[in-house]
Amino acid sequence: MVFGVVKDFVDGLFDKQSKNKPNPTSGQTDKSQASVLLKTLKENERKIVEALINYGEMTQAELAVRTGIPKSTLSRILQDLETRGIIIRYNSGMTKTVKLRGY
């Protein structure tokens, strides 16, 4: 149940047409909603999502450098975030590229 709510929240949060516009149901801007979402994530998950918000899509290797999370740990966390629908990973040559879902 919680994962579905987070997934729906991320979908709405990164809808390019509504970025930084007030949410009619809550009166909050997407920026404040992002703050709420980040508070629900574990520390390393938060580092990953923040890096993707700030720098956009990037390779897993680049994400490991930017976050300071070891590659093996990062891979496990990314698999979980992908299962929960928060991120998307796709093959890019010999590496995987990561981006926020709907971003």
C-alpha cells in the first residue's frame, strides 16, 4: 500500500507540466511535496533521489561517485527503488543509466 502511494506521488511530482505549480488538493507546491517524499526514504535512498533531482539522469557509476554509495550497495538499492516505481534503469551500452520515473 505505501509503495503504491509513493509511486503515485512520484508520478505526480515529476509531471513536467505541473512542476512547481500549486497542488489543488493540498495547496502545496511540488517542491514541498518532494521534501515530504524525501523524508519517507531511507538515508541512501534519499541520497540517490536527491542526486537524480539535482543532476538528472546518469549512469550507475556516476551515481555511485556523486552519492558515495558503494556500487554493490547502490545496485541493490536501485533494484528496490525500481521495483517500487520510483526510478527507471535502462541499458546504455555496457552500463545502466538511471532516471527518476516520469522525469
